[in-house]
Amino acid sequence: MRVRWLVAAVIAFLAAAAPGMAADGPVPPCGTAPLPGYPAAGAPPHDAVWESGDLDGHWQPPSCTGWDGTDFTLLVALAGRFRFAGSRDALLARIGAISALKRVRYWSISDGRWNRLYDRAYALAGKDGSHPRGDFTAAELEHGGDFYFDQADNRTGANVVYRLRVRAAEPDHLRFDLDNVTAAKWLFIRVADPGDLQSMFVLDKASAREWTFYSLLRVRNAPPLATLFIRTGSYVNRAVALYRHIVGIPTDAEPPAVR
């Protein structure tokens, strides 16, 4: 009986320690408690990953995501809590500063070092990618809508146009989405067709000096070669780098999240 009790206790502890791996998949903060849950302020963000073999390769996105379909190759959820006493406009300015993405660094699992996340990044006047412009301002983003930018991943060097869709820009709540407008390739490998890289971001003011952060990435229809050459941990470390960038933490100032 003691052995059975001990086994049950261990299982319960593990389930509580890894809420992000719930059987139903990630839960964005859309009027309910998120999975994974938020950490303490200043602590590293919580992350959780579901690969194509999990959940039978199908997940029902909550309606607040605006995503269609239930299929996925990879889901990466990240939940953080950060100290911030500035205004909503200061956060919007960080989100709109596309050129600053060139300074973001992430921990490369393959190279075992800090690498630049993007070789190039600039805002666009439209989605065709032919008219670069200056960074988006907080005043532009606060009205919501679709904005476009071009970025070249450090691995591929190939430009990919993304859409930044601002869904909410309230004093205590920010919600924006990202999705690729053009295909993403790595060397000769197709990583994603247009619309197959989807991300949502939710930032909520928790107190006068604290905000919460939640991001969710869905990769769809990734070919087998892409899953072999691009490790899951790479997606996680890149998500952590973007989190640090948005919340104002030096992206290479903390121990890497080696996977």
C-alpha cells in the first residue's frame, strides 16, 4: 500500500509541475487561466511543447486565437511575468521597432553559443515586400489593423514577409498576432508555406508594476526533413529570445535554455 501511495504521489507531483503538458494542449489566457501558468515576477518564463505525435496530431484552437483547423506539427507555449512600470505606448513602441529585431540574440543549440536571430529586419509599407519604411510607431499600432515587415532568419538568409496584426491595444491589455505571408525555406528545405507559422501574443497588466506575457506558436504542415534538421528546442529558444526582447530583458544576459 505504501508503494502504491508513493507512486500516486509522484505522478500527482509531476502533473502539477508540468501543467503545460496537459492532455488537451495549451490554453491561452482568453478569459481563463492559461496553460502553462505564469511564473513569479522576474523568474524565467514557463514553456511547454507539443509535437505532432501528441494529442493525436490534432488540437482544437480556442476561438480567441482566430485560427482554423486542428492539425499541427508543433505547438510552443510560453508564459512569463515581468516587472514594468512604463506605459502601454512604451510596449507598443517595442513591438513596432522591427529594426531592433536585428539585435536580438538567442542560444543556438547546434552551435552552442549566442547567435543573432535575424540578419535583416525592416518594416514594410505593404505586404508585397518591395517598399521598406521606418519602424511602426505606437501611435500607428494603437489603432489596430495589419502591418507588414520583412525579416531574414540567421540560418536561411532568405527574406520572409510577416503580417503583424494588432487585435487590441488597451491601456492594460495588448494582443497581437504574427503569421508568414510568404514561404519560409532553409537551404533547399521548405520549412513552411504561407500561413503555416502562426503566433499569438497576449500581454496583460497585472498590477502597477507587473505585466503578464503569453505567446503561442503553431507550426503547420512542416515536411519531415524540416523536423529532422530544425530541433524543437530551437523553436523554444527563439520564443524565449522574443519574450526577452519584448519585455526589455537583454536577450543574451541570462543562462541559455539548452534543449
